[in-house]
Amino acid sequence: MQVASILIWHCFRVLKYKIIFAKDVFNMIKSMTGFGRGEYEQDQKKFLVEIKTVNHRYNDIYIKLPKQLQYLENKVRDMLRNQLVRGKIDVFISYEDNSENPVNVLPDKALISGYMKALETIRDEFGVADDITLTLISKFPDVFRVEKREIDESRLWEILSEAVKRAVEATLDMRRQEGYETHKNLMEKTKKVMDELEKIKASAPLVVCSYREKLASRINELLQNQSVDESRIETEVALFADRCCIDEEIVRFESHVKQFINTMELDGPVGKKLDFIIQEMNREANTMGSKANDLDIIKSVVEIKYEIEKMRELVQNIE
């Protein structure tokens, strides 16, 4: 009854969320599938950050940054790890510097002096006409040195971190929406599982009675209405009842379902814990199927295992 009450309460919450997608929904489970885009520009410097996430057993982050900004990779990684706890996370960052003269072009005076001396030597020793010009000198390799102007790294990080923040927020929004749909789906399947368990609970007490009737009928048929030792029948029935009793498995299964529902409401990553609980639910279902000597119970166990498998597939994509 307690588990049924919890299911009713959660069904009411799901109905409420259909009407108003309230902020409280975002405290629910999150999917590991998501995409987000963040853009920010200041001081004529512009960053575009795109994040794509899919399910993964651990936290695996790949970041593609412009070469000149590689020193910021660890800061980006730490920022992502704090927000996107689990999943395969691909991050693509592009950078534009639209400020005037982002680079300095300077003459290499020492190199130019060397070129001049070499040209003068050729002129004096070989009698070549003196037509040394600026155009001629500029054509020689490496006479100019290109230097990028020093960048205020802390200021650049402020701009990039804002773009990353916006991309992460967009990604989390999508992961929460996916998680909301997954939550509804899991609750529907949990209800189906509990419906089948109620059938098992109704059938379980009848198994021993049915066995006793069949055993007595078979013995009477074999002995052709001769006197039957009732104590021997009762002993055999008691042994059978002990072998096929699934009361403990039912109680543990209900406990696992309750824990599964409560875990989905926890704040933070719960995917691994849900996966473990499902394994325990499946274990109890297997035990019920192997111990219960009843066709109806076995049918319900098969349905339960079918729903559990679909739940397991859904849980694989929960953060």
C-alpha cells in the first residue's frame, strides 16, 4: 500500500508538470544527451562555444580550442566538470579578435643590416650598379617580424567563461527536458511492474492450496480410494510451500521499487545508483520466477522482466 501511495503521488506530479513546466522539474533526473550553444562578445573579442553530450559511463571531456588559447583548456575543463558530471562531452570553441591592429609588424634591423652589407659587398667587388631600394630589401625573407600584441589573459578568460557558461546552461536545459521525459517514462513502466507484482501477490497464496488438491487427487487416483496418510500429505505440502514461498522476494522487490522512485527525486547524478537498483529488482524477479511453481506467476514475472529491461535501457542515459 505504501508503494502504491507513492506511485499515485508521483502520477499526480507528472500530471501537474504537463500543465506547468515549473522550475521544480529541473531538480529531477537529467539525461546525458544534450546540446548547447553560447556566444559572448566584449572588447571586440568574440567567443562561440558549442557543447554536445551523449551517454558515457564516466566523465569524458574533449575540448577543441584555437592553438593560441590552449593555456585556457584546464580552466574550461574544470568549469565543465563541475556542471556536467557524467557523459561524453565534446566542446568546440571558436575565437574572433576584431580589434584594430591585433598584431605588430616590426623590421628585423639586424637581419636588414646584414642584407645591406652583403649587397654593398656585391656592388664593390663585382661592379654591379647600385640600385638598392626599399622594394628590393622588403622582398628578402624574414626582414619583417610579426608579433601578436600581448593579451590580457585574465580578461580573455572572463569573456570565454561567459560564453562557456551560456553554452552549459543551454546544454543543461536540454538535458533536464530529456530527463523529464525519461522520468515520466520510467514512472509509467514502474506502474506496470507494480501491477504485475499485485497479480503475483494475489496468486502466491493459492499456489500451495492448488498443489495440495492436485497431490491428494493424484494419490487417491493411484491408491484407488484406499486410506491415505494425511500426515504424509501435509508434510509434502509443507515442504513444497517452503520451496515455493516468495514472500521475502516480494517484500524486497517492493522495497527496491520504493527506493528507485525516491532516488529519481534526488538532486545530483543518480544514474549509476538507479542502474544498481534495477539489477537488484531483476535479481528478485528471477528468484520469484524460479521458485514459483505457477504458470500465472511466471507470466507476470516475464512481464516484469520485460519492463525492467526497458527501464534499464532508459537508465543508461541518466546522468
